Amino acid sequence: EAGVTQFPSHSVIEKGQTVTLRCDPISGHDNLYWYRRVMGKEIKFLLHFVKESKQDESGMPNNRFLAERTGGTYSTLKVQPAELEDSGVYFCASSQGPQGPVSGNTIYFGEGSWLTVV
Amino acid sequence: QKEVEQNSGPLSVPEGAIASLNCTYSDRGSQSFFWYRQYSGKSPELIMSIYSNGDKEDGRFTAQLNKASQYVSLLIRDSQPSDSATYLCAVKRGNAGNMLTFGGGTRLMVKP
């Protein structure tokens, strides 16, 4: 079974440009999450989709970030315009349901998309 | 104060020894606790979850939770060089959907 796949794995863009990151969750996983880790900081939650609906977007830093999940399959995260402080690793993750003691579901992470803004 | 705190390390242990990784959290509403292992450049991988006070064992791994002290730990017995990685502690509030709050991670080095 394929895991969570992310594209591109690495991206270097200039400040002010636009970048779109793509995530393909594990097949059948309705829950999709975006997290990011900026240099020297911990991994932080950005948002959570259930199918095509945004369940929680409380971690989105500002309106330069736009996440979509049309059709409830793959998701994109667009940064426009990119700023230097956006550099970091953007992780996508997916799960069948809530990760917890009752469900037994596990959140699986992708390897991340490394973004460098210069 | 960070919500989830871990010593960044590196924690160096000899092969065969017990590695002890610690994590404290500030939110008393946290109800679910997870340990992820991340090899350099790879995805975080869930290795242990714990939801109630006490110990939970799985193979060479033991997770320990003390909610009163807001403390969770991971013990790795018979450490192997292949255990060398960054270990991330993550917590989740009971009613906060699926949002995980991560610590900064502890880098473990197991020396042959």
C-alpha cells in the first residue's frame, strides 16, 4: 500500500513567488492534515480536512496560505506570495478517522516538502 | 513556555543500554500522547501511543504517562544503532479534533 506522498520534495523559490505543494493521502483516508516545521522550531499544525471540508484551519498563519482538497482526494497548499519566514518543511498526513484509544486509527505522515524561500 | 517540551539532545547511549526520553506538557486537557520516530529526511512514524496513566509496553519500547505531573516518557531497551533518530513527543486534547501538538524532538544516538 502506498503511503502519503508529497510533491515536490524540495523547492527553492524567490521571495514574492508562488509555490504549490501537493499531497496524495493514503487511499481511503478521509482525514488529511497539513503541518509544517520551520527552522529551529517544532512541527506545528496548519489545518485538517475531512473529505473536502476544512474541519480546522486554526493553524494557518495568514491569508497568504490557501489549502484546497477538491473532490476529497489529493490536497494542495499554495503559498502566495512567499516570504522568507515560510521556509521549512511542510508535512502532509492522513488517517481513516480520529487517532485515539477507541478508533485505533493512526495518523501517517509523508516525508515532507522542503521549501526554501530566498 | 512551550506547550510540549523535550530536551533536544543529542542523547548518546551505548548499544544494548536503555535509552530514556522525556517529555513534559503544559495543557492539562491533553488526553492522548504519542511518540513518533523520525529518521533524517524521512517521515515521522508513530511508534507508541498512550492514553492512561501508567506504563505501556510494546516490544523494546515502553511508554510511561503521569498526568498529575504532566509527564510522558519513552524507554527503549537494548538500544540498537538503528534506533538512532529523532524522537518526537506529541499530545492531543480530548476535544481538539485531530490536532497534534509536537515537542521539538530529542535526537538519540546509539553508539556501537
